[in-house]
Amino acid sequence: MTHRPRPGSRLRRPFIVGLTGSIGMGKSTAAAMFEREGVPVFDADAEVHRLQGPGGALVAAIEARFPGTTGPGGVDRQKLGSRVLGNTHELAALEAIVHPAVGKAQRRFLMRNRARDVVVLDIPLLFEKGGWRKVGAIAVVSAPAWMQRKRVMRRPGMTAAKLKAIRRLQVPDRVKRARADFIIETGRPKSETHRQISFIASCFRAR
């Protein structure tokens, strides 16, 4: 694995690693392994769930823009997904509500961990939304396409058409791999994946 420092990243503390990967590639598993290595992780998806969950800060705004998509449990992700997936205008409207709130939470996370040597920002759409410009290195989780499909199709409510629509919104895995500083292979035994992550963490702790 090689690392190409990005402009302005050399003196930054903490050093920020952007963790990303397409749906079903094993990003959550990789994030948990970084945490076991003692590296703080900001999970953008988890923050979205919190903001959209029961009593979440964004529930009222989402209901106002997308009536009927929320309830006592917060946002009904299935209903909301059916409204925005494949509809560029509606998806942009949802992102305009969600992204600023997630960005604010991310800044709070970085402030809390400003004394740490290295942190990880776990961001599914790191390339798609330009977040790659704000990190010092990019780690991409990747697995064979057949394994990705098998994992994703096990999810409740997932269909082949829905998976196809999600893939259209994501930068292809081969492009992510080409742009990565580190590739974390999750199609192998977990012990091997963990060794890769231990190596990445040690690189930045020792810099």
C-alpha cells in the first residue's frame, strides 16, 4: 500500500483518513476494526440514522418536504427511499436537508478529537459529494462484485432494481480503487482484513 499526501494535509492534526466504499463492500466492518485499533471513527450513516430516528432533529423538516414518510419511529426509510431513489430533484431536496446537519456533526467530532494523531471519517459518498478533498488519505473497502451482490440482496426490502438504482448513484468500485491511497480487501478472512487496517492505523500513528 502507498500513501500520497494531499496538499495541506502534512501538518494537519489529527490526520484524517476518509473511509469509503460502495454498498455491500464491508465498510461498517472496516470501521469497527479501526475503532478496535483505538482510532476514533465518525460514521456518517449512523449520524443520519440518529437525525432521522425517533425525536431526531431532521424528522419535522423531512415530513414537511416529504409528507407521509415519518411516524412515531422517525423517518420510514423504505417510504422515503421510494420517493427519492431514481428521482434527481427529490434526492437533491433530501440532501439539502440532511447534508448540512451531518457536516455540522462531523465538525463537532473533529473538534472533540483534535488532539488525536489520526481519525477516520466513514463517508459512503466520499467521492460522489467531494468529501475526498478534505481528507489526508483515502481508504477504499472493496470485495468481488458477486460477493457485494450476495451481501446486499440479503438486506430487508432490497430488490435487484433497487440495487441497480443505488449503483447508478455511486462511483464504480474500479474507479474508487484507482483513486484510493489504501485498498482494504473485505472478500478475504476477517483476520487478513484486520491486519490491513492495523497497518494503516500504525502508519499514521508513527508519522
